[in-house]
Amino acid sequence: MHVTQLIALQIIKDVHLRQALLRAQKFETLAIGGLIQFFHLLAHASPDIDASTKASINASLKNLMFFTHQNLLIVIQILLNRMVVKTTATTTNTSTEKKSNNYWATTLQQIVNSKMLKKVKTKGEAIQVLKVHMQNAENIIRNIIKMQQSNGAKKRIFTLMTDWLNQISTVTNEKIRETLYNIEQFRPDLVNLTSAGSGSPTV
């Protein structure tokens, strides 16, 4: 079972947060299992692809991975918030400060704080930020699909991804992952690819 799915189903009790995490997992699969793998296949199949197309695709994928990574940080923050961490109180002349005795948790929290674009302190904030990230990811994916289907030759992988996006609330992550697992089946779609719009990260 995927770690996000495991956390959502066995740790998270809030229904809305659970739904948001499971939905975000589907966008992660579309991004990494679908587009990243597909364009990696393209890079090996067509090493002489023109520079403008390569730069445009890379910009889109970079932005897509940015939002995927931000969602991962939210999952890590949720886990950190649920950890029972022993603390040691340090008293000075003016105040008492509690410090965690768990070096691993402290270090991980520092990394998350430095990487997370928008800090989340409550379940409501986590849900809202996840929704923003998912909407941005969907916009990038749809933009890539639109550009790649614009030359009239409908490519199977992008047709499937459009269907999944339109049914994102009901399609299962297992179905998406199982279909995309054999990325080689989409090799015929590598013909006549065009430049993809990059879409800037927005939050």
C-alpha cells in the first residue's frame, strides 16, 4: 500500500483531510507514473528533440514536481504533528523553553520548515493548501495534454489522463497506477509531440 494511502486510511480520522490526501495521491501518480515516465521515455526514444520543446516540457514537469513535493511535505508534517515526542525543559532567567529529545524528529522538522512554501498548523489549513496544490497540478497536466493533442493526432496516454482527470473523484489510484505501470505500451504516442506550456508555480 502506498504510504500516503496508508496514512490517510489508518492514521487520519478527519474525513475531509483523508479525502484530500487520497485525491492528492492520484495527482502524484499522474505526474510521476504518467507524465514523468512518458517524457523520460521520449528523451531516450528521441534524443534529438528540438531545444524549445525540451525546455518547455522540462519547465512544465519541474512545476508539476514542485506541487507534488509540497504535498509530500504536508504528509510529513501531519506525521510529525502526531508523534509523541519527549521534551526537556530548559529554564533561563526569563523563560522556560521545551526542546525535543528526538534528534531525528527535530532535524526532519527543520528540513520541512525550510522547504515548505506555506506552513500548515491545522487540519483545515492542510486541506486548503492541498486543494490549491492539486488545482495547480491539474492546470499544468491539462495544459500539457492540450498542447500534445493540438496537432490533431489523439494520443492514447493523454486521452486516458483526460478521462481520469474528469473522473478524479471516482477513479481509483490503483487503476491509474496499474494502467501506467507499463509505460512502454504508450511508445506509439511519442510521435509528433509539441511544446508544452510550462505554467508558473502559484499558491
